[in-house]
Amino acid sequence: MRSRLCNCLGSWGLLGLRRQGQFGRDFWFFPVAVRRNSVTGFIWIGGRRQRVRFNFSQIRNFICVG
């Protein structure tokens, strides 16, 4: 998962969580930083971007679009 997210830094992709989260289970995600155990990026909520962080253990899959 980490290498997949590293290859997509600065590109939109579809992020799928293992469990339903605050923003749903599947949503568009723009990764900007990959750390040892987590990824930080942006999502769009109500026409505004919001910075979020997810641990790799929370992520089911990520499909890069760009």
C-alpha cells in the first residue's frame, strides 16, 4: 500500500477504507505525504478541501487516477 501511495503523490485517487469512516467508506483522496505508518492528504467536503491522515491499517485499497 505504501509504494502505491508513494507513486501517486500529487494525484487524485479513490481511497477505500476497511470500515466506514467519517467521510464514508470510499472517496476521492489527494495524497501529499507518505510516512512510515500513515498517509496525509486532502479530501473535498462541501466544496472545501480538508486535510486528513489515515493509518495504513485503515486502508483497504487505493486506485490512482492521475
